[in-house]
Amino acid sequence: MCTSIVEIVGASGAGKTGDGWIDLTHAVVSYDHPHHALLEEAITIDFVNSGLGPAARVAVELTLESAKELSAALAKAIAAAEVEEAARHRG
């Protein structure tokens, strides 16, 4: 069953492909059938550079539980980084 669950967000940064590093333009997060992971459904995150064609992508396919853990870890790291940035700008 296709879920049609897709979220797209702009992303600034870099990702490493088989051909080396690329600048990123956005990320696509979806919940659907994975291409490589041996799972029925997966959270897939594609980091892409839309100007470089379909091969300019860094992808991960995660179980729903792994995606939840990653989300929580990201939230914690972001909160800590915001405290660090605030201290840097005050000092």
C-alpha cells in the first residue's frame, strides 16, 4: 500500500554521495515502501541537490522506531546547540 506521506523541506548543508560531497538544496521525508531496507514500510530521508539531477542524493531508510529515536536525538542536539549559540552571541 502506498501511503502518499511526503514532507519536503529546504536544507542547507552538504552530503556525501558515491562521487563525493555535494551541496544540499532540500530534504524529502516519506513513509512508504523502501527500496533497499528489508522492511514492509520505512521512513525514508533523501537529502538532495535538485540542480544536479537524480543521482545527487544521499538517502537513508529507517524503521519507524529508529526514525523516532533519530528525531528525539535531533531535538536534543538542536536544543543544546541553541543554548551554545545563545551563549556565544551573549559573550
